[in-house]
Amino acid sequence: MVNYAQALTQKLPGGLDVCFFTNSGSESNDLALQLARHFTSSKETIVLDGAYHGHLISLIEISPYKYNGPGGQGAPDYVHAVPMPDPFRGKYHGTDAGSEYAQEVKIILGKIQNSGNQVSAFIAELIMGGGGQLIPPAGFFQMPSSLCGMQAAYVSRMKFRSVSAGWGIITGASRPRA
């Protein structure tokens, strides 16, 4: 595990040199969310509509799939969902769909900042399982890392032998590579 952590952190931007190994995707997402909220002193969270991030209370409140579903109570005021970046059935289509969906994130970010708050996290899956194994359009994920002053936890889950593993990156002076 130590060797793996060392090899992994050598591939990350400078200053990102700590690994947390967790037991599940829910645990990974919860930890990343806690770290982001602590680091930013904010609960303002941007998510993708239709997303599912886990079955813990902290994750149900940021999972539109759950809070908008049967028995759900809607999103808390500090959770902001942007349209699911679906280039086939979604709001935008064609070669510019990625940048158009990215613009939706920028609009929400602007509203949060104009209210005097800052974003704690933008949480999205690289492939939306809850959205039907949806691969977001090209250009969508380049946007968040380029937002000026956005300090966020970028969280993704990948499948390894049917085990969900996740990671979070807290950005400050460092930024994830696009």
C-alpha cells in the first residue's frame, strides 16, 4: 500500500502528497466531501442532475437520484444540480455540448459567488453510473479545473473488479491537471 501511495502521489501536482485508502465509494465520497467542506468552510456543492454518490446521509443530500426520488426530500439550499451532461438525450447536443454543459457549471458558480459564498466541491463521476453509464461530452471536465479561485474536491469512482474505489483531490494553490 505504501509503495502504491508513493507511486500515485508522484503523478499528482505538487503539494498533493497524502493518500487516504477507503473501503467503498460511499466512504471515499464522504471523506472527500468532509475534507472539501472543512478546507473551504463552506457547504456549497455543485453536482450533476441524476447523480448518485452513495448511501450515507451526507451523500444522499448531494445525490439528485436519491433526493428527487421516491421518499426524497429535495436538495438542501447549499446543493446545486446542473443538467446531466448527456450529449444524446440531454439539453445540449453536437460538438459544442461539452462547453455548453460546462457553462451551466459556471453559471451556478457565479450565483454562489455573487451570494457571498464559495464552492466547497464540484462532485461528478467520470462515467455516470446512475445516469445510465453516460460518458460526458468532450471538453466538459476541462472546465472545472480552469475556474479561477475554485477550491474543490474532485471526486470520481472507477470500477476495479466490481469494487468501487474513489479519490478526492483538494485544490488550493495546486490545481488538478486537465
